[in-house]
Amino acid sequence: MGLATIILVLALLIVLAFRGISLVLLAPALAMLAALLSGLPLLASYTQVFMTATGQFVISYFPLFLLGAIFGALMEVSGAAGTIGRWSVKTLGRKNAILAVILSCAILTYGGVSLFVVAFAVFPIAAALFREAGIPARLMPGTIALGSFTFTMTALPGTPAIQNAIPMPYFNTTPFAAPVLGIVAAVIMFAIGYGWLMRRAAAAGRAGEGFGAGSEIGSVGIDPAQYREQSQGEGFDLAEVHPVPAADIGIVRAILPIVLVVVINYLLSKVLLPGLDLAYLALPEWGGAAPGDVIGVWSIVVSLTAACCLVLILNPGSIDRLIDALSDGANAAVIPIFNTASLVGFGAVIAALPAFAALRDGLLALSPDNPLISLSIAINILAGITGSASGGMSIALEALGSRYLELGLAAGTDPQVLHRVTSVATGGLDALPHNGAVVTLLAICGMSHAKSYLDIFVVALVGPLISLAAIIALASI
């Protein structure tokens, strides 16, 4: 009955989330259902388990969600995001349309711009470029997903993505953990995804397929503020969107904030902060924390703050619009973090169920001599079930993080390797059809699952899983 309860509530979570019901409502309701069916005290499960875990996640990571959303909004409104996209096209040439779109997305997401903002910014460019190059529009979602959802989200060392930040306090690491493994994983993801998309484009060309029906979507820009409002419901009507004005501010001015994010992040996490005397953090008034618990988060917070300030300084002529974007970005951060935090609370209740102990022991027993294997399987399963990379990772680490650290140290595995495998593992089964980012990307591009999900499946699920297996094998040598 216990395992059946877990399966039931997880199945309900997938089905109801796919139907558009808010996770902020679903997660606590289904967590309480699980507690009720398992005989746990209902109110105590809500206030002492669900809300405690939810609140702790918000406390730990709200600055990253907030600053990432604000930075994305500033990059979008200043014209920097669009400029980078057009520069990529101009540099690589229209014959390399797919590579240009991937590169545009990768530059933006590696610099800390939200993948949703990247999709909004790059889509109009990709549509126009694909139409001119005669590449089917159905390949746009897979192309954008490869540049946004894969190697820059989980693999490349130093990425400020939340998927690279969450493992840090569990393993006392920084965003640059296990850089060689990260680069290897990134290369594999890129090679598989790019090879697949080029093969698909070549096959379409041989079949005489062009941009395709519905090519008018390329002349439409999507207003992110309007989409954010509508995307809280169950649908999105492309006919209601209006063009987004494009501004070219010059590639140097556009890319400087992104360079600043990477440089400051590296210097703080690797050089400056580790050299400071942070012993005071162990005192009760500072939470009894170890330096490794905060250095990574502090580095990302400072680097994104500096980058936001630089965008404002470099664009004095747009200061009014940029100030408005600060509020838009702040508002846009609220729903994503509470969605993810609610999933963490849900996972905490599931982890408190008596039946979870058997599930946990089963996962730990999958490969007793190599914790990297069971760790990656556990995270992938939970990310797939929740449809969220960060949510699945948070649930797994909250329940099993300390245990995996013990097992890793006992097996002689560097915590940095645990970090990188954990991060890369989030980018596999999370890209199943019910994933929020997948649904949003398809809506932005005006495509259906039937038309475009196969490409997303290969570049954002198959490629990352192969890269995960490769780095686990490499780390186990």
C-alpha cells in the first residue's frame, strides 16, 4: 500500500500538472493526500514537513531566481539578447542557421539569462533564418532546446543556472566543480544534438520540405510579459501576441555583461572568497554554516548583480524601460521559485513516508560499489516524475544528499564529481512531454508535440543521458 500511495500521488502530479493546474496548489494537496493515505499526522505533515522544506528552498535560492530573472529581463529590454542572436547569424552565415541559433541560445543561457527569455528573444530570429534557409519550422524547438536546455544548463563549468547551484551546499563545491567532466559532457551533448538536427534538416531538404505551413509565425514576436500572464492558464493563443521591437546595441556592449558574469563568478568562487576568513559563519547567529555552503551561491549572486548594474550603465538612453524591466523581472521570478519550492516540499513529505525508506534503500542498492550510478538514476527518475530538473534534483538531494556524500567519500569519489554528475543527471528525463519548459517552448514556436517533440527528445533527453553515462564511466576509471 505504501509504494502504491507514492505511485498514485506521483501519477496524479504528472497528469494534473500536464492539464495546467498550478504546482503551488497541486504539490501541497497531493502531499497531504499521501500523508493521509499513509497514516501520517495531516496538519503536522503540512506545517512541519512540507512548509519547512518549501521555506528552506526559498531562503536558499530565491536570490538566484530573482537576479536571474531580472538579468534576463534587462538583457531582453536593452536589446542585448537580440543583438547576440543577430551577431551569431551574421558571423556564422545563414547557411549555418541551426548552428547560429544554438550558439545564440548557448551564449545567453551560459551568461545567466533565463531559458524562457532566451526562447522569446531567439525565436523571431530563428523563424526568419529558418524560412530563408528553407529549414522546416518544426526543427526550431529542438534547435532552441539544444542551446538552452542542455550543456549550458547542467554541464559547462561555471554556469549560473540553478541546476548547477543546488548541489553546492550538499557537496561543499562551487559552480566550477569537475570542469573536465563538465566539458566532456557538454561536447557529447552538443555533438549528438547538432548531428541529429543537421541530419533531420538534410533529410527534409532531400524530400523537398521547406519552412512549411504556418510560416507566418516567423513574422510574429512574442511579448514575454503577456505570455507570462497567459502561461499561468491552460493555453496560449499565438493570434493575440504582438511584435516585440528589436534594437541592435552592438555586440561588444551586448556581450560584456555575460562575460562579467563568468569572470566574477570564477574569481569569487575560486580565488577571492576561499581566501577570506569566514570562520564567523559557524556561529549560531550566522546559521552555523560552513564556508562551502555559501561560497558558490554568493559568487553567483554577486556576479549577476554586477552584470545587472553593467546593463544599466551601458544603456543610459533606455534607463526608463530598463527600470520597468527590473519590476518585470522580479515579478517573473516569483512563480518559478514557488513552483520548484512546492515540489521540494512535496518531495519532503514523500521522503517522510514509511514506504520511502524501502524505495531509498532500493535506489542505494542499485550499484553499491559506485554511488554515481544510483545517484544519477535516482535524480533522473525524480526529475522525470516531477517534470522539473531542479525539482527532481532538490527532492533527491534533500532525501539522499548526505548519504550519497558519505558513500562517495567512502568510495574515494571527489565531491566535485558528485556535483557534476548530479547536475548533468537533472538534464535527462526532466525533458519528458509534461516538462513546463518543453510545453512553453512549443507554444512559443507555435508547434505541437506531434510535430516537434521527437527532436526535443533526442537533443534534450537522449544526448544528455548518453553524456551522463560517459562521464560516469570516465569518473569510475
